Amino acid sequence: MNLNFDISKLRLIIITGLSGAGKDSVVEKLKKKIKFNRITTTTTREKRKGEKQGSPYYFISKAKFQKMIKNGDFFEWAKVYGNYYGNTYSELKRASRKTTPIILMLDCQGAKAVKKKISTAKVIFITVESLRSLKKRLVSRGMDSLSVINRRIKQAKKELKTLSRPSAVKQWDFVVVNKEGKLDETVQKVSAYIKKNF
């Protein structure tokens, strides 16, 4: 797809990390700290309580999503826990028209894929203080079945191992621990990093 702009010049910030670590909450509170433009992800998962079309996702059917894949509409997509998630070229182009930094929320797999395509992007990894804390959060929010929660914990273990590897420095530009009850502190750290680099 012809985007008519240089993708390498995007002021792109990727927010990634463990499922349940609080990425949505961090991004929501960032709105009060800095100005940014957000890319809205398209997904096939069901809406949760309080969600609506376009906030925080574009919700579509699996058939429509698969058609969009064939049409080459996505610059990044993945199947996560049985649902499709993807980011369109049209959203990327829309976000690029503004001068403020662009924030894109992705799972770890997607973050790695986009970082390869856009090397100038900065990747912020949100993690937690322990797997026990993560499981407590996933259970308390009541959004997933026990089998899905266990799959998320299993994946979290794999991702946490990557943090101790030298290659993590290349994958994640900034790692922040979102401690229980310390969301404002986490948001302040993320905000400071973005202001410094953008």
C-alpha cells in the first residue's frame, strides 16, 4: 500500500508489556500529562463493559478481519488468545498527519514486529512486580476464564525471561514496573521518558 509518507520518520511510541500489567490504564492517565495521537487497533474480540466502537478498539467480525488481511489493509496483525488484533495503514496515515507523538498499544509479538519495520520507534515495556501480583490482577478484573488467565500467566513467564537477556535492550527501550497501587508513579515515569525522547 502506498502511504505517501516516510514511515521511518514517524514519532512512534509503542506501549507493550504483560497482559494485565495495566497498559490501558497507563495510556488513559497519560492523556492528562502529555499530548499524543493514538492509533486505534481493530479486533475481533467481544466488547467489554464500558467499551464502545472506536474506544478503545474498532470491533469487527472475524470474516471482515480476514478479508482485510487479504486486502493488505494491516501493517501489523496477530491472533492472540483466539482473537485477531491488527493495526491498519489508514490509521497510521491518519495519526501521522498530526505533529504530536503517536502512541500504539501492542502485545509483545506485535511490538517486536513493528520495531523491525520502524526502527526509530521507542518501545515502552510495562511489567509487574511478580507473577503472583499479575494473577491477582487478572482474576480481580473478571474479564477472562481461568483457562485464559493461565495461558496469560504462562506467556508472561516467557516474556519476563526476555527481560534478563542482553537482547532485551534492543527489543525494549524502556522497562517500567507498574507496582500495585502505584499507577500514578508509573504514569509519571512513562511521561518523563516520552518528554525526554520526543
